[in-house]
Amino acid sequence: MLLIKPRIPYISPMNSILIKNAQLVNEGTVTTADVLIKDGRIAQIGQDISEEADETIDATGLYLLPGVIDDQVHFREPGLTHKATIGSEARAAVAGGVTSFMEMPNTVPNATTQELLEDKYKIAAENSLANYSFFMGATNDNLAEVLLTNPNTVCGIKIFMGSSTGNMLVDNEATLEQIFSKAKLPIAVHCEDEQTIRDNMAIYEAKYGDEIPVKCHPEIRNEAACFKSSFMAVKLAEKHNTRLHILHISTEEELKLFRNDIPLEQKRITAEICVHHLWFDKDDYDTLGNQIKCNPAIKEARHKKGLLQGLLDDKLDVIATDHAPHTWEEKQGKYKKAPSGVPLVQHSLQLMLEFVKEGKLTLEKVVEKMSHAPAILFNIRERGYIREGYWADLVLVDLNKPYTVSKENTYYQCGWSPFEGRTFSSTIARTFVSGHQAFVNGNFDESKKGERLLFDRR
């Protein structure tokens, strides 16, 4: 098992911050409270805290939430740094109230050995403003490497049971059986049946040649492809009692595969919903085209409605982004050549706060699904809640200050967002990462980087 050398704790020159009069949203309640931060951790929560601090912030009228934990992002480094870097996308994440991320292994080279995985951690330690973890990638022939992964220092194992970059499509049934039966970490899976997609693509190529309209994307990567693969993953997990997490559920049909009759802590099979599958639907291809081309595809409006209900019913456990930037030039190609993926991490919390404004979600539910649930699901140590003794990963939000997305305030390296020109009803005022004010009123402080996430697992 790989041994990780512990980092020397960072002691900020400003050791204490007192947040006064915030509307604290945490563990199912909204209360007015003060929060005292010392040496990166939450030292005290209460009414009228009078202790002196190096800095006092009047948060009257603002809402204090646990920082968002995004369990699925693609930050493109190493090897694809013309699209993004860990540093650039972590900045964008923090600007959106995301204090921790878990990044996927389909970089170049793929993170499919312990050495390559650790290379990504080294890059993050030097460049990431947010806290970080990286998935170990599985292939058809790296089981020995996968089983070396340390469960206390790595978030999980990623399996692409659908097309991906390089050698990362795992379609060998014997390999899947081995991984599902032997893995000691959570297995996160991308579920789309590759043969179904290939068969559908052949039909549309015969009809349109190289001029397939992007609006056909959800017909090529259709409901049947998603359900068949998700069903297979669930059956494997049930057979081996595997800790399985299915990423970016995009169809209401798949909801029948998941339980909501037991607490999240007791679930062995969990599911994620991404913000774009809640926000967009097939009609949006007419105006946004390849900008919203992603895998699994954004589908008909009935799915958007059904998935929101699945979130409310707790069949869907986590809200994430699958943030996946590409350059604007890459997205301008014809359907078959334009890459799949959407930059989303900076605006995910604001998107969900729009659902709150519309009365479709509560603030408490947003915090549950974006902060608490990822911490529970991945057994993250001392993060995801506003609790005394926990790391101070926090975000202050002004629900009454509109925010218009523009090129000037979009921090992705790719420089574009499908939300450009849209005005959200809320603004991210401040983001605290392990007690450090990483983002304040549109400005970054990169004097301290994020921390490696740790996990409490037996």
C-alpha cells in the first residue's frame, strides 16, 4: 500500500476570523449564528460570540453554507492543459463556492498507476486553491495497480463502462467481476452501454452522413444505453456487496434502480445527479448546440422533471457537475468531431439556488445534496458540515444580489460558459477553504493552497 508523507500543517498569519450574524444553513436547519474560525478550523458556533479575532466579518443578511464538495470534475491536467489546468479550474470552483473536488483519471496519461496518480496530487499541492482528491482509474488490465490504492488517502476507483479517453473503457466482464469483488474503495462508474451507442450511431450516420444534427445526441446516447449499463453495474454490486456510486444519472427510468427507504449511511449503492441534467433539456440544443453536448446526453424535458423528483425523494444522493471544459474552437466543429463536456463548476451552486428561488428545492436540501451527502458517501474526514472542530470550508452567499455571467467574470481557462449573459439571483460573496479566505468579493487570495482530502475508512 502506498505510504503518504504527511504535510506540515499550514499556520496562517491571520489565525482567527469571526463571522457575525450569519444565516447558518446546516444539518436541516437555518439559524442566525456566529462562527469563530481558528487555525483553519471551526472553533465555536453560537450566539453573540464576543471573543476577539484577527478579523471580524459582519454577515448580516448573508447565508453561511458548508462549502460545496463536487465529487466529479475533469480538470484536464496533465496532458490536456490547452483546455484547463488544476490551478485554473480550482480557482473557478472556489469562485463558485466549491471548496473540495474529486477529479477523474482520464487525463493524458490516464491515472492508472499509483505513480501517475500521485503525480496529480503533487500538481494539486502546488496549484489548487481548493481541497482535492483524485480517482484511481481502472482499465481492462491494471487490477493489481487498482488494488494498491490507499482507501484513506484516495477518494475512489473510477470505471468507465462507456466510451472514454485512451484505454479506459472497461468492457471485459471478467475484469469487472474482479474489480467489483476485490475493491476496498468506493467504485464510481460512468454507465452507458457502448454497443447500443455504436448501433445507434450507425443508424444516424446512414441517415445524415457527416451532418448529424446535435439535437440527435440524446437519441444516439439514449435511455436504453444508460439503463442497460446502470442495471449491469447495480447487479454486479449487489452480487459482491460492492460500494458502488453511479455518476451523472440522466434518465428517470434509472431511478427504479435506487433505494430511498434507508439512510444514506447504510446505502451500498448510491447515485449522483449533475446540474446540467436538472437545468437543460433537449430543446436547448436549438440555441446552445455543441455547448451542451455531453455524455450522458441531456435528454427530453420529462427526464429533467423526473430527476428533480428523484432528488427530492432521495433516490438521487448527490448533486455534482461533471465539469469538463473544452476550448471554444473545439466546440465549433461538426457534431461527430465536437468533444463532449460542459464547463460548470463555477456556477453549480448558483444554479441550485435558482431552484430554491423558484420553490423547487429548499436551502437545506441543496446543502444536504452538495455538502453533507458527498462527505457521508465518501467518508470524508472532518469536512462537509459546519461543526465545531471541523475544517472551516464555508461559503457566504448573498441571495438578494443578482449576478450576471460574462466572459470577464468566468474563470475557466477555456473562457466560456453556457450561462454567459444569464443573470442569477444570488452572488457568492466569500469562500473559505480550510479557514483561508480564498475568494472575497471577486478577488482571489492564493497565498495558501487547498489540502488533500482524507477519508475515514476501515
